[in-house]
Amino acid sequence: MEIFDLAPVKFGSGKMLILDQTLLPGREVYIEMKTKEDVWEAIKKLRVRGAPAIGVAAAYGMYVAAGNFSAEAEQDLAVFGAELREAAAYLESARPTAVNLAWAVKRMVKAFDAAAPDTAESARQTLFDEAEKIRREDEAACYAMGEYGLSLLKPGMGILTHCNAGTIATAKYGTCLAPIYLGQAQGYGFHVFADETRPLLQGARLTAWELHRSGVDVTLICDNMASIVMRNGWIDAVVVGCDRMAANGDGANKIGTSGVAILAKEYGIPFYMFVPTSTIDLDTQTGDDIPIEFRDGDEIGTMWYERPMAPAGVKTYNPSFDVTPAEYITAVITEKGIVRPPYKENLAALKTEERNVNGK
């Protein structure tokens, strides 16, 4: 089965569709997004997830929102702009940690301002074109990360991954799974171990499903089994994604990632974090400054069970992300190249080069 026939966000025939990832792996269902409220709910409830895919969804969501602006906005572009900014703030509030969400909606507003459209219709076209551009750029970035990542790997390697940074977390190909897919096409024969990734089970429901669906040799393990598979000598590299990287190289990813990084260092295994440049936030100085999303405790004790598996009324602690300190990250793989320590200087240089190339 070709994995790349999947897309977390589709737009065609005037309709925005998202793959409802809460229904996977049991059912592949696309649902239509008709309002900004639909898009907000889809992001908040993890129907669409993964930092790059959230950015793409938010970008198209801004276009969808513009199709529902007031009659006054149709006649007055100043009102249109004000309502666009309201939609941006609303969508940005859906989830706090992934920087791509805020980045995408701000970019959409900036595109509107730069275009200075003279009609609501041309304004909407500007928004649609920018959303398409964001999607295409992410697809190209993921492919490039796949090529750079593959240069660090060898045929037959055992690879551990945590959470889901695959094609359904991006426009296409994935971030840390991109080299696995490119290697699969070239006969590398990787042996992938996927942590289940509690409490939302993205590794079990999504990563294992993606990889198995595309013919990759994948073994699902519980999160607390990472140490033993490393000790057994089955892991040659760890690859993970990232939802926000601070200026010093600290990276926020799904809860449990930092523990995997600490284990990898203990066992002498390289730990690679795949980070699109849009996910590098130089305004956030260290990982301590990254806002961490907290979710309902029901995800721990009741969500996946026929009957509650924790005593009624027990306190819960359910952060969605943790931060891996830069010292545990062997290299950062971006679409612009591979970045190694010292991260503060090298990430800043990379972003400066990107701004110079793009004229921003």
C-alpha cells in the first residue's frame, strides 16, 4: 500500500477536508470543515495533529473563516482585515505548544496585508493561494528532511521512534518518518520500533498503522520497554519530531520524548530530532519558556477502557508534551540541512540564512 495516498488535510471542489485521526486505525474518515469553529474543534480534539499538519489546517482554516465573514466585511476591506485578525486569534487559541499554529495564522494575515486586495473576493483568493503555498512548502521540506535524515542512517538499522511524526502529521512524507519511507523505497530494510506513546497512543494508533500499511518492518512496544530494546542492542538510532524548538536547541515533543533521549545517551545511541525551520522559535530562549499543554485526566484512566482503570476521584497529571534538553540531542535535522551543537549559534545562523534567502 502506498503511504503517500494519505493526506491529513485536503482541499478540493471548494471543500476543506481533514482525516479524523481520532478514528484511526479502525476507520479512515474525512470530515468537512465548514466554519472556523469546525477547524478549531478539529485541532483542539486532535482530529488533525502534528505541528506541520496543524499549521496547514490552520492556514486553510483562515480561508474557510473568510468565507463566513459578515456582510459588512464583503463591502469594507478594513472590516475584512479586522475579522481576519479575530479568526487568527481564535484559531491560535486551540492549542498552545506547537509553534506552527501561530506561525501559520500570522503568515496568512501578513499575506493579506501585503497583497492589499481591493475586493473581498480577491482577498479570499490571496488567502487560498497562501494556504496552498504553505502546504506545498511543507511537503517539500519534509522530503528534504527525509534525504538529510537518510544520510545519517544505514541499511538494516534498528530505529526507535516516539509519537507520530509521519505523513499524517504533515502535508506529506512526515518529518522523522520521512527517511524511513525514502529508505523503504530504496530497499534499506529498516527495523522500526514504535513506542505506543501514552496517554493518547499516537504511536500505537498512528505510527504503527502508517508503517505497517506501507510495508515497513515495525514492532510496537509499550513506552516502558524502550530501555530493554536498547539494552538488547536492537536500536541503532532514535528519530523523533518536534512541536517547538527553543533558540538554545531544547525541543518540545510528545510526552515521554525526553525519557527516550536520556536512555539513548546512556546507551550511546544517536538521538535525532527532526525540526522544520518553521518550528524553530528564536523568540523562545529555552525549553523552560515553552508553554506546555495540559489535557484532561480522563485520557489516562478511562479513555481507552470499557471500564475505568483508575479509582474515581484520584488526582491526575497529564501534560501533553515534555522538553528534551539540547544536550541530549545528537543532531537537529531541518529541510535546510543538519544542525549540530552549539545549537544556539547554529540555529540562529540557519534562521538568518533562511530570512536572507526569502527576503524576510
